[in-house]
Amino acid sequence: MRATNVVTEPELVDGLRQLGLGRASEVIVHSSLSSFGYVDGGAEAVCSALTEVCGTVLMPAGTWDLTGIPAPPGLVRPDNDYWNAEDWPDFDTRLSQATSFRAELPIDRWLGTIPETFRLTCSPFRTEHPLFSYQAVGPAAERLLEAQRPDWPLGPIEAIDGDVLLLGVTHTSNTTIHLAEQHLGRSRFYRYAKSADGLWVELPNIPGASHRFDTIEPVLRSATKEIQIGNARVRRIPKQAVLAATRQLVEADPAALLCTDDPTCRCAAALQQRLAALAE
């Protein structure tokens, strides 16, 4: 006899369809497997349900924990809030310890089990950004991923014609908010990665902190479709609604969606970037 707190793949499929998703849908998915409770079939069942219901599925596929390195000594960008290696020997050591990006690298652990399972089971395309890659499957996958450039990592989100899908996570995982920030000159950071043996690269327009992004929720409530699957709160929000809400908030207050009580947080640097953009 099946326990009542077990989520099955058919229940996942039914829930996604209740949100109005279908074969014409393009979605960017942010997810937490543990939020559902126990899922029969695990992350693979979630990936299977997503690809059965939706036409094109886009997911983050970053490798920061493997490829990321400090800034070289002495290289300091304005309002960048990043740390430098102590000296060139220290930088060379950290560069040698990092992993060169390649398409088969596992995805950052902090992104969760579902994106890594998606990479392993759905054979999606994947971009080659050394820190902030994306993966996708479906009819629009190539179009979305071709929109990413080394200097514009959020291009796939900009290209998507569809929705943000939050599977058991909050807006602190919603990178579409970062895209709107960057359109307004905010949260544009330089970061550094190992691109090949002995080689490093500086990458612009890397997003900043997101720990205050849940304050956008009241503004997005009318645009949000929501159900519960197992223990998970599952939400579908049109991408354009997220962009418009972020723009509304940040244009009214340059510090919107940022913390203002911690001068050491990246939020402080992001605010200064916005103020500089306004001054221009």
C-alpha cells in the first residue's frame, strides 16, 4: 500500500498541466527535490514529467564550485565586491587546483539534484560559459542557448518566450530577476574562471546576491499560478511579469530587492552600480 506522502510521476505531470503548461510552453526551471517530500523515481521522475508536459525546458548548469578562481592580484573593478589572490604564486596555485570547464562537468551541488539529473538523463544541449552555463532540451533549446555569450551569461533567459517555474523554491532562486537588474545597470559583476590548462578568463555581467528577492512576491501575486505537489509549493510566473515587476520596484527605489543593513554584502556594490547608472 503506497504511503500518502509519496509523490509519483503521474502526479507531477498532472500538477504541471494544472498550471496550464503544455507542449508549446518554454520554461526556465528552478527546483528543489527535497521540497516535494519523497518522490517515487527521484529527480529522474521530475525531469521526465517536465519534458513530457513542456515543450522546451531550460535549467541552470553552472560549475562555479569547480572552475571558479579569485581575481588576480591587483585587478580590482569598481563596485565589484570580489576577493583577490594574495600574490601571483597564490593565484597560480588556485588556478592549478581549479578544473577547466568542459561540457561533461557535473553541475554545482548548490543548484540541487534535479539539474544534474537533467544533464545525465535528458541529453540536453549545454552552453560553454565557464561559470554560468545553461542546459536545455526541446524545440527551442538551441535558440535559447545560442543567446548566451561570454559577456552576456543571462542571454538564454532573455531569449525564452515563456515562464519561470519554481518547483519548491523561492524567488531567491529566480535568476530572471537578475536579468531585469542588469537591464537597469545593477548586479553586473566581474568574476574569474579557469578556461583551460594554465589559462584563466575574466567574465563580466555575473549576477549578484538574491537573498532579498522574496520581497517581489506581493507584486507578482496576481500574475502567479500556484499549486501544491506533495509538500512543494509550485509556481508558474510569466517571464515578462517578473521583468516588469523588477523594473517597477528598482525604478522606484534603487535599493529594492537588496539588503541595506550589511555593507559587506554584494547588495551594497549592486546598489552603487545602479546609482552610477542613474548618474550617467
